[in-house]
Amino acid sequence: MEASPRPWTRLKLDVDVFEGGQFEAGLRRVKTTSVSLTTLSELGDSPAARRSLYELNKACSTDIPERGATLPLPTPQPSQ
């Protein structure tokens, strides 16, 4: 018997109501390292940037227990 597909989970942060106080100490620690936090828009949202982000997420998510198979990157559909 084949397992049923896992439902999609969409993670979205509402920055207008987000209260990040609990993350301040962690952000201060990160700022003392060579790690930088940025947005895709600051880096330049392009197909190449999205491909790189997909590959990074794919590599990092292999470490999540019971994650399952990685889905292929969606191919943009032409505007109709």
C-alpha cells in the first residue's frame, strides 16, 4: 500500500503584527558572527536567486527527521 502524499505546509510571517522581542538575544549573537540575515528582495529576486534559495533549502531540509522526499522546484508558467 502506497503512503498518501503529505499535505503542504505554507509558512508565512505577518511582519505587520510580528513581535520579535523573544529573538533579540539571538539576533545580537548572530550580528557578532560572519552570518548575515537578509531578504530575497535585497539580494535581487530573480530566477537564479530563487534556484539558489531552493538548493539551499533542499540541502538544509535533508537534516529534518521524517521530512520525506524533496519536491522539484516548480517551473514558472507563462502568463496567459
